[in-house]
Amino acid sequence: MGLTYAKITLVNSIDAGMARRGKIKKKEVREVKVSALVDSWAYMLTISDLINDQLGLDVRETLEVELADGTHQKCDIAGPVDLHFKNRRTACDALVLPGATEVLFGAIPLEGLDVVLDPKTQQLDVHPLRPYIAGTKVK
């Protein structure tokens, strides 16, 4: 079984809200298109400090996190960031991992977007039972 990547767009949520209210022009909204590694075992969205700088996200807090190799590191949590994939959008915070080389797309954004990972085809797609609008459980 190989790795799965998805093309997603990351958008500064504050900028997007200001553009909707006419406070800034749409072209001023900071966004980055990336190919993200999809990992349903990872917990949250992880971005590099470079991407965080490009998006201009606010640091909301600092957490000590355990990395995949078992080491611990203090990392900033920044956001909010909108994630766009196909006809879906969700908002979440991002773990900023200094020196990271790729975006890691974990369980929180996967659930928020209501998407499914097909390990056979190594593709991420919208939920087949809800192709036109995302769904979620509220219980």
C-alpha cells in the first residue's frame, strides 16, 4: 500500500471573511495550493512555518506534541484556516511544524470535509453517499 496525496487549497479564514464583508479585495485573500499527504492516523492539519508565513495565520497557542518518531516538540497552533477540496470546505487550526517539508492532512480535516480515502486506488474523494453536500453526525 502506498501513500495518498490530495490537492487542497489552504485559505486564511480571517482574510476570507474580510473579503466577504467588503473590507479587502478578493485578490488580497492569502491562499496556498498544496499537495497534501493524507494520513487518517494523524490527528490534525500540519503545515510548515513557510506556509504559515505565506498564509499569515495567527498563532493561537503553543502545544507540546509527540511526533511519529516518538520525540516531543513544542509547536505553534495557528489559524483559523479554510481547507478546500473539490466541492467541500471546512475550517480548522493547523499545527505549525518548523522545517516540515509537506502538508499533513489528518483526521480532523478529513471528518470536516466529509471525504473518504480509498486505499486501493490511493485516492481521496467526496463521500459517495453525499456527493453534492457534506454531512456530519450531530450526536
